[in-house]
Amino acid sequence: MKAIIVGAGLAGCAASLALEKHGYECTLIESSEKAGGRMRSTTIGEYDIDVGFHVLHTAYPTLERWLDLNRLELKAMDAATDLIQPSTGKISTLGDPLRSPSTLFPTILSAGVWNALRMLRWRLTTRKRDLENAMDRPSMPVDTYFHSMRFSKSFQSSFLQPLFAGITLDDERKERSAFASFTFSAMSHGSMTMPKKGIEAVPKQLLARLKSTNILYNTTVESLSKDSVKLADGTELKADIVILATPQHVAQKLLGITNTPRRKETATYVFECQQTPLKRARLLLNTEYGNGENKVLHVHVPTLLHTASSHLLVATVIGEHSRLHDQKDEQEKIRSELITWFGSDVEEWPLVGTTYVDYALPSSSTTAVGRERLGLMVNDVYCIGDHTMHPSVHGTLRSVERLLEHLEIPIPMKD
């Protein structure tokens, strides 16, 4: 039996591994120079830097089924988020007192008693054994959901909206509230971690287990059907099954779906600093994000988890501000904004580099119901990836497991 898998991101690598272990003769086709897809890291100078902001939620049950987490050398961020008000320089803290009791009073001071109680109520509705439970019911837009839970307007605008704009990479937060609940459940019942060698270590671990799969890099697919793939150079490859594991915008083009998904763009600006302005491995979220010249959504310092010769501070920008025509001018605007956060020391920080992602996450509808967004087969082609389920690592791996269940193929045992 022959299988062709188009796309060597996380979904494509996982599917190739499972099919190869089950005896298939696999060909994995990737349009770029290496595997990993959007879970990609890059080397700039002496630093390994993730392309985009990435964390790995240990609450995702699929991780244990597919990965050797010990080999990833994960380090967990604090179970709290710091909030900065750039206009005043004031920094406050919101945490999960059930996991980090020391954050109880700072959280009450930051959120107020009623907002803190509403966050606790939301926390208590989450289910560790089934993070996706909320997706089984009709949903509503994220902001409508926050309003229905009676959070104050100021708490929504200063914390919930920036936080979930960062999670969904959408200023307008057009994702359904069920996905917000899924993400909040993952944050409540596990840790947000970072692999020592960057997020690319996740798909690389699956890729390293492949023995016989033929991988074609720098290879563009022109068209496909249920049993063949035509390459841009005219070559036609035949197989018993064809699996499409590309991002949403690429998949829709290959499948002949004409509606173009919304671009969810993001950029990270990476600065080097000898003394970090952050003392804990937490996200520092901008409570004034979107007001005037406030373009930086949040910053974090990954070197607080995995040590290096100096610290790296990573500023994340999303949406229309993530890529402008004058790159140098935009970099200086980001630096100027960080000066209002941290003071004049920022002027001395070298810019290590900038990363960009045009389609960082799939777009979706707030009216979707269920754990699956797309049928397993579209135009007789098997489709996997986060856009077929929900935009998370867990959703990506679940899409592969759905395929394997249909084909009656087991999840491969870890080596």
C-alpha cells in the first residue's frame, strides 16, 4: 500500500509515522526546505529563536500519546500573567490561586473581587479529563461570552481581550467562545512550557522516528486527487491514499475552495539584553493594547527558562501592525514603545532579529459546533491539520488520530 502525505508540518509528520509503522510505503512532500510547518524555529547568530510565539500545553492528552516529553526538556512558565499599563509603568499580576496560592491576593487586587470570583467560577467549570467538552454545545463570539459572564468592561478590555487576541491571533476575536473555554481549560490543568531547543523540536522528534518514508523537500504540489498528486514540474505520483496536511489557505487552494481564509499575521521582535526587565518566566501583557500607538501585545523572556549567555526579550505583534512596508521604521517604533515600558535601557538593546508568519492560525466561524470543523474527506482527499478540528497542537494531533481511527491504524508506540 502506498500513501502520499502533502505537508510536513506536525500533522504530516505524525501521519507519516503512523502509516509507515503500519506498513505503508510513504512519500512525504514539503514545499519548503525543512519539516515543521508553522512549528518552526530559526537560527539568528548564536540564538535559536521560535518563529512566532509558541508554548506547549502539558494538559493536552495527545502529547503523551505521540511524544517523549522528557526528551523535549520542557520548562514551565509561571502559572500567572503580569499586566503592564504602559502609560503609568504600573505592573500587576493575575494568577491561578488553585495552582499558585501566592497569587491569590495580587489577583484580587488586580482584577477586583467580583472579576476574580467570576474567573474562579469559569475555572471550576473546566474539565481536566475532557478539555474539549465546551465544543459539544452551541457557542457564541468570544467577546459576547465574556459579557454574558458579567466581567466588568475594564477587565475585559485590559485583560481578557488582549489575552485572547494573543491566543487566537485575531484583534477582533472572531473565534468561538468554546475554543476560549478549551484553551482556558488547558491553562487551568497543565503548564505552558517551552522546549529547550525551540518549538521545532516537537515535529522533529516525530520526523526522527521515520525509517523508510521518502521525503521530498522544496517540492510544490500543483494538484491532487484521491489517488494521485501532480507536482509543479509535471511529475505525477500515484498512491492508494492521498492525505492533505497543509495549512488552511494552502489546503483550500489545492481543493479548489474559492473563499480565501482571513490572514492571521504575527511578528516577533527579538532583543538581546544583559539584564532582563522581567524577573519571572511569565507573559507580560499590555493592558492598553490597541489604544493609539500601543502595537506590542505582550513580551516574554524565554531565557528565564533555558539559560543563555545573555537574555532575549521577545515582543509579539499581531494583525495589521505585524508587517509594514518600512521594516526599519517599524522596528524603531517597537523599540520606542518598549522604552515606555522599561525605560531608556531599551535604547542599548541590540535587535537580534524579527520573525514573520502570514497565516499563523486558521480562521474559523463563531457559529461552528462540535470538535470537528471539516469532514475527514474533501473532494475524495483525506484532510488533516488544525483547520479541520481547532487551532491548537491538540487539535492538530486529534485530526491525525481521527484519520487513523477511520483507517483502523493504531497510534504508533513510542520508541
